[in-house]
Amino acid sequence: MTRTFRTLWQKSSPGLFITTCVVFLAVCFIFIYPAVTSVDPLAQDIPHAFAPVGTAGHLLGTDNLGRDTFVRLVVGLRTELIVCAAGTLIAAIIGTLIGILAAYFRGVTDLALMRVVDIFLAFPHLVFAMLIVSLYGAGDLTVVAVCAIAFFPSFARLTYGEVLSLRQALYVESAELFGGSHWQIIRGPLLRGVGPLLLAQAFLTLAFAVGLESGLSFLGLGITPPRPSLGLMIASGQQYFTQDASQLLIPSITLVVLLVVLGYVADWVRDLLDPRGVTRRRRLRRGDAVTRTEVISLREEVGA
Amino acid sequence: MNALDETLLSVTDLTIAVAGTEVVHGVSFTVRPGEVVALVGESGAGKSMTAMAIPNLLPAGSERGGSIRFGGTELLELSESGMRRYRGGEIACVYQEPMTALNPLHTVGDFLTESIDAHGEGQGRRREPQELLDLVGLGSFDDLLQRYPHQISGGQRQRVMAAGAVAWDPKLLIADEPTTALDVTTQRNLLAMFRNLVKREQMAMIFVTHDMGVVADIADSVVVMRNGRVVEAGDVFSIFASPQHEYTRSLLSAARALHGSEPDAEAVPAQAPPVVVPPPAVAPAPAVAPAVALEVRDVVVEYRSTGRRRRSSGRKAAVQGASLSVARGQTLGIVGESGSGKSTIARAILGLAPVTGGSVSLAGTEMVGLRGRRRRQAMARLGVVFQDPTSSLDPSLPLWRIVTEPLWRSGRVRDARSLRARAGELLGDVGLDPTWIDRRRHELSGGQRQRVAIARAVSHEPDVLIADEPTSALDVTVQVTVLELLSRLQRTHNFACIFISHDLYVVSTISDRVVVMKDGRIVEDGSTDEVIHDPENEYTRTLLAAIPEPDPVVQRARRSALDEETDHTAGGHER
Amino acid sequence: MTRYLLLRLGLGIVTVWGVVTAVFLALHSVPGSPAQVILQGGAGGGDVDPAAVAALNKELGLDKPLLVQYVTYLGHLLTGDLGNSIKYSAPVTEIIAAPLGNTVMLVVLAVIIGGVIGLVFGILSGNWPGSVLDRIVSGLIAVAVSTPGFVIAIFLSLFVGLSLGWFPSIGYTAPTDDFGDFLYHAFLPSLALSFGFIAIIGRVTRTSVLSVRREDWVRTARGMGLSGGRVFRRHVFRNAVNPVVTVAGLQFGALLGATVLIEQVFNWPGIGSTLLNAINGRDYPLVQGIVIVFAVVFIVTSLLVDLLYPLLDPRVER
């Protein structure tokens, strides 16, 4: 355990490492807090509606029905994260399976599977989600299903492309030659090669899923009220903007921060796991001047 | 002719630093008008960097120090716009990878026009694209100007690049390994083209290369580099006849060894073990003929393009009716240029290429058409070493897993302890430290990786070892040691070996028999001695003639004799 | 070239067919007949009079076997008949014509605004990586790509629209009446829509420029003595732009989808709001029609992008 920590520390910049620790702690908090607090996210208290930020007992104030914003925020985040993570997980499993099978076995399987993927890829997620919700009604399970169906194509495409190029790699070919069965190869070098990308993509997709869900709940088609969700809070915040701007700003900023952080983690995961891994891609780090890896590849490329 | 005494280019104490790290340390040499200077060294020597420093085409973040004087002007003091006047004008360049050096979205005509338009009339007479093509021997090629780079061959692309480079009669042409990526016959023609340009245009050249044969062919003087420093410099004849520095001597010794010459009695092998043991002229006649381990008969390999039927007109088979055989303890060499089918035949034996006819029989078992578990069992008798030592090793596995892969993949040995022990033995066998079993691919050099690949290939005691260009990606000095290793292992394990290469001489150093392939067919088949000294086939003779000998006196005599036979400057139809 | 065209066209048709079938199946997979769902006001609504259900069934042709319904459905589609809206009692095609136009206008404006800004950002970032400019631009892009469209829309509408009053946040004038006023009202919504697009184009352009800059032919161009500007235009930009075009084309569908939320915020009479109202009103023929239109529009654009690509890159097989 300590060894993984140390390798993580060595491989990333301090800023990213700290950010990730903070994120990890925040996630723990989000899950633990609702269980230990006595504040009820659904409790209305109309006389105390629109209490300003910092009021005693209401850290972030209250909304139009006097419900505590802080608790609603945390509970809303938790629900959203659970639902979206579940959807992303299912999408990842289905998508990866399809991508690997299609790319490894080629032929008819390839054509059929990837055609289906393309059909789903063709569709704007929100519209599709709205269609499903209109038929099956809003609710947690619907959102999970929507996320799973909306995002599995991108996983499929990603794994497909990666496996296709990995198959050409000599060490995968040799594995076949040295007696590896299909399953061994898929389980071994292919999965290892695809792993880092998958993880990065999972975080990105989680971000998209949260975005999709908040859009849905903004339209009233996502997580059902009176349970809190960021989209719902933003919608009511917009409605009562003139009376209390903080009720719009707080959930909006939370949402943006959440998504930015998820994007950052995705980048970090990819940077961390990739250079050691399959392809020797040039590290195009955001905003960095020439890094050490680039120096090595620079020297190699001029043939010095 | 008094220009002979003037120095055209004078490099003094040149240092180059990339992102703060110095990679070239105090390099000095001179170039006279019309002189061809070879910058020689192995990978990492800094020769390309030095050459590219002159027109300042180094990657961003590089710093130069010292002095580069060109015709009286100090180049290091020039601004970017000042330098631009020289580039493409008096100093021009030709690069190593013709495919990526030309913009894929521009036609040949676009490229040449752009080279011409880059400078004004003041620099000389303005030429037309077609004229430039004539200069490089592509004059008779119809509608070349409308073609894109991916529609012409590698040799043609290099000629086009040279055409663009000479648009404004440069005084100095810098060529950065221009023939390294090409076939040897193409290289031969291109070297003739360069020589022609030098003579006709009174052009000086800096020719960067790692091939001592090329140096012997084209250079007037030589600068030997190693690890960013010049170790020796002088005129080509003296350097080859009496090299002073031990590194130069080991380079020459390795080059000669790979050319099948007798090892230099004087040469002190710096770190290289003795040169490859040449095969006996006559194999010791065994009482019983050694069992044939692998037999390939009339094999046909055809690739199907998607959507089209097989054997549609105009579709050539990759391999047509090839037959060969190897016995245990013997080595068979397969030689050919790109597209000859030599690698395809290896892939056919391994089951990686679509075999549409003939048979491949391994220790009596027919391999064609075999599938599933039976195939895997049969394959257990084969070992493989590929050309690229990097991509054939799994980057996420430790060495002990890599080197014992055939054992645990097939399920023969499962427990980690015996695998690790065996791995240690194997590493020792190939001259690597047995304590390295926990290292990973990225911690090893190219030569070391190839040794690991070889160790893996013999770990399961195969009957046949197939080595597909195992040394082509390695430095010359390293190549010799790897070949020696293969030889030794064969004596110990007594496997049959198939050695594939594009270099006939390299193959000859460890093979008993040699087979030459061209366009998918076997055109020559005989013992090494026969093929090298008394070839029957015209193509074999062409191949032998094209490989430059690392001896300037001999090489220059050879090439003038051959130049008289055919004019090799006019090309455009080679690969 | 024609082979390529036909192949792509064929694939496009197959994809449309796939989507259409998927929509059909989705509609008919809901427990209870669609008519029941309509009358109930959504899945799991209250009890409904069976006689009313039967009557509606007959009217919508839902009492026939599934396969027959499917074939009739397909037949109608081929003739361009998307059925009739229940709420408005008019052909779907009539209802969606004007709103579709409004939405497309938004998307076109967003593409223009976003494309130009995104390209500029990407070029600036890619050409000077690691500079202050690059860090700023990349940071902006990171935030823009993470912020959901509707949040941006809300903020634009409230701050720029209401508080600052530079542009209106509500209101609409038909383009045929007064095009200038139409643009004036369309500005904020299309700006909001373009943010995500800017971010993606900026990112792809940056990566593309960064990788093309390192290519060997750029060094060859410099080696010829060409000026920096010329090298950039002909050898970096021209080559870097290809993947950007592909990505941009593929983004069209995403943009179309994003309009739904933006239109909500700005009260823009586009197809998104029509869809939302149709869903809330259980007007299934209308919902179905709009979804199919979305799919077709998207597929047509990706077809166009597919056709464009060989023109841009001679290496692609025609």
C-alpha cells in the first residue's frame, strides 16, 4: 500500500497529487456526512426560506422552501454520483466487451457489432434520454439505464481502436506464437494495454454522465423531486434568482467544480499510466514546457 | 582549382545542448569546396545533431555554442531571417525518412515549385521543376509532378527531395542518412546520383551515416563520432588503412566482419568478443544425414484485399511456389530486398500469413490447416526472434515473465519459483546478468532487449529457430555480438535456424546454406560458399555488387567497373 | 470515388433504418399498449377506461399485429409522412418545420462563432505550448468543456442579458420579418451553445497543431528557407486542419442535442422546446417524428463529412 503511494507521489506533480487527495477526501465526506448528520434534506421550513449563507445551523443558507442547502447539496451529489457511476460502470463493461470482441475476432462479428455501436453513437444523448424518460418515467433506474446505453458506444469505439493497434504489436503476436490461447491473450496483454485508457475514459464519462443527469433533472426528467439533485437546485435557483442569487450560484459552482475536477483526474490517470505502458506517446502535457520524457524522445528523433 | 585550398565550412568546438543537457561536446572539422565529408558513428553519437546544427534545424529548445563559419560568415551569429537566406540556397538538406520528410498533401510539383519559389533570382538562374527532375535521373518519369508522395517509391522520394535541394545550386548539401531506410540496390543507385551531383555542380557534401561501406564508397574524408565527440578524423584512405583510435578500429572490424571478410589481425577488439566463427567450407560429413527439422514445399501465400476476390487479375501472390528445408544444427539464410517475400515466408511458417497452397512440415507434422490446440502443440517446437526488439517485448511484464513466456503460456511450467530460476539461467546463457530478472523492458538497451528476445526464443528447446532480421535495428558493433551469440546457442542446443536478412554478407557469416528471394520467388539456392563466390543468378550478382565494401580502394574500383556497365544515375524505376 | 460514395450512402441508410426501428421498438416495448400510455398520461398513471383505450387503439391502428404496424410505419416514413400530432391534430411535418429552422439557425451560428474562436484558440495554444497564453487558453477550455450548456446559458441570460442588458435573453422575431432583429435575439443562445463547441475544437486543434509541428516535413520546409508564416500556413495549418474538420462534423449531433436545454433557458421557439412539450404532453407521434428527424439530420451531416475527407487528404482511398 505504501509502495503504491510512493510510486504515485513520484510520478505526478505535487499539485495534481494534492488535488487527487483532496478529491478522495471529499468523496469520502460526501458519503459519510448524510449518515451522521441530523439535518433532513427534505425538511421544509418556510418561515426561514432564503436564509443567507452563514446563518446559524444553515451553512449555505436555505432554499425557497426553507430546506437546508448544504445538506441538499451533499445528498444530491451523493445520489448523482451513485447513479452516474453505476451507469458509467455498466457502460464501461458492455462497451469494452464489445470493443474487444469486435477488434480481436474481426470478420463478421466486427462489422455487425461496430455497426450497432455506430447507430447508438449517432444519437444526441439528451434527446435519447428524453425519449426513454417519456416512455418509462423519470427515476433513478431510468437514469442509470440511460447513462449505460448512451455511453457504452464511446467505450466500445475506444477499446476497438486500441485493441486493433495492439494486435499489431509484436509482443501480442508473439504471445499467440508462444502458445497463448485467445482468452489468455485477451486477459493478458490486451487488457493490460487497454486498461489505462479505459480508466481515464471512465472518469471522463462520469463527467459526461453527471452533465447528462443534471441536464435531465433541470428539465424535471431526472432524479425525482423532492429528493435533491444539482439540476433541480439550479432550476429552482434560476426561478428565484431575483430573491436570492446564492441559491443559483452555489449548485452551479459545485457542478462546474465537480466536472472540472473529474476532467483533471481523467487527464492525470492517463498521463500517469500511459508512458510506462503500451505506446511511447509523446507527453503533451497541458501547459508544460519541455519535460524530461520529451528530451529523451527529442534526442532519439534527431538520431543523436 | 585554387578553391581547393579555401575552406568552405569550418566547424570549431561546436556544442549542442538540448533542454539544458549537453549532447554534443566540442566538435570540430572542416569541409572544402566539392569535398564529401562523412560523419560516421553509431546511434547516440550526435552525428545527426551536428549536421542539423549547421543550418540550425535543431528541435526547439536546443542551444548551440562554439563556431560554424561558412564562407566567411559566422552562422551562429545570424538571426533567423539571416539564416533563412542560406537555407535552400547555399546550404541545402536531404533527410532520412523520405515518407515523412515530404508533406503528404502536396504533390511533387508543389514541392519543387515551393523549393524554387523560396529564393529570388539574385541567387542564380531560376530553374524549372522538370529540369530538376532531369538532374536527379527522374526526367523520363511521366506525370511525376502530379503525383503525391505516397504514390511513388522510397527511392523516388529521395530523388525528389534531392531535386528540391539542388534547386539553387547549393554549395553544401547536408545529407542525414539518406539511404539508410532504402534497399541496398536503391542505395547503390542513389549513391551514384549523389556522386554525379557533386561532380556536376561542384557541390560539397556532409554525408551522415553509420555504414562504413557507404563511407568507403562516397566519402573523401571521414569524421568519426562517438557519444557527442569526435574521436578521429582524416581522409578516407588513411582512416581505413590505419585507424588510430580504438573505437574506429572496432567499428571497422565489425563492419568487415559483417561483410564476411577475415577479421583484422591488428584490430584490438575493444569490448567485442571474437568475430563470428565462419562456417566450415565443407560440412563434416555425419554418418547419418541430420534429420530435416523443417520442410517447406511449394508454398504459396496470397493476401486477399477486402472486398475483392482472390487471384483477381493483377494481384501478385506474396510468395509463389517457394521450397526450402533446414536440418538440426544447420542454419539457412534467406535474403531479399523489400517486397521479396522473405519475411512473408517466415510468417507463413509461423502461421501468421494466409497460405493458399503448398505445405509446411515441422518435424513431420503438417502445419498448414492445423488449428486450435493441435496447432499450439506443434508450434511449441518453434522459436522466434523478430526485428524490433522493443515491440516484441511486453512493456508491463518483468524480464523473468518475458523470457519464460513459452513455458508458462503453454502451461508447461506454472510455478513462479521454477520460472524465476529458469529465467536466471536463460539470462546468463545470453550474456546478461541473472539478477536482472525483475527488470522491465524500458530499463534495457536495444541490444540487451534483443538478447532477451533470443533467450525467450530458445527457452523451450525448440527444434527450429526463426530469426527475422534480428540484427537490422542494432548498431554495427552490437550486431556482431548478437550474431556470435546465435552461433554459440546453436552449437549448444543444436536447433535448426532460419536467418532472414536483407544483407547477403551478414547472412553469410552464420549460414550454411543461403536462399535468395525476389518478387516472391526463390531465385538462388546453394551453400554459402557457392552463393557468395559463384552465384548462378543475375539478381544475386546484382545484390552482391550493390553492397558496398568497407574498403575505399576496393569499393571505388568496384563501382567504376560497374558504372561503366550501366548508367545508374538514371533511375526512377527502382524501389 | 463513386464506390466510396455509394458505400457511405448505403451505410447511412442502414443507420437511419436502425434508428427508426429502435424508436419503433422503444415505443412498443412499454408495458401496456401505447394508447394506454397516452391516455394514462405516462407509464404508471391512473386507471383508464378500457373502451377509450380500445377506441384509440383502433384509431391509431394499434390493434393490428406488430409486423404490420412496422411495415406501415416504414411505408409512411418513406413517403415523408411522420404521422399526426395528437395534441395539435396536424401533420407532424407541418408542426416541426418552423421550429426546426430556428434550431438549425442557432446551430449554424454556434458553429460559425465556435469554429472561428476555437480554431484561433487552438492555433495560439498549439504554436506556443507552455506559454502564458497557452496556459490561459487551456484553462479556459478546461472550464468551458466541463460546464454544462444550460449553466452557461443561465449565466449568460441572467448576467449579460438581464443585468447588463447588452443582448436580450428572451424574445424572438421571425427571420423573415426582421433578420437583424432575429440575429439580435439569437446571439445569446447561440453564444451559449457555442461554448462546448469552442472547447472541443480548441482542444483538437491544439493537439493537432502540436503534433503536426513536430513532423519531418515541417523541418524540410524550414530547410528550404521558407519564412515562418509560410511554413505555418502551408505545412502546419493545412495538415492540422483535417482531423479538426472530422471532429467538427461529428459534433453536429451533439450540438443539436444541446439546443434542447439552451432553448429552455432562453425560451427560444426551436425544436427542443417542441420536443419537451411533446414529451410532457405524451404526444408520441410528435416525439417519434422529432427523434427521427434528429437522427436523419445527424446522419446526413456525418455523410457529408465522410465525403469531404477524401477531398482533404489524398491518401484516403477513394
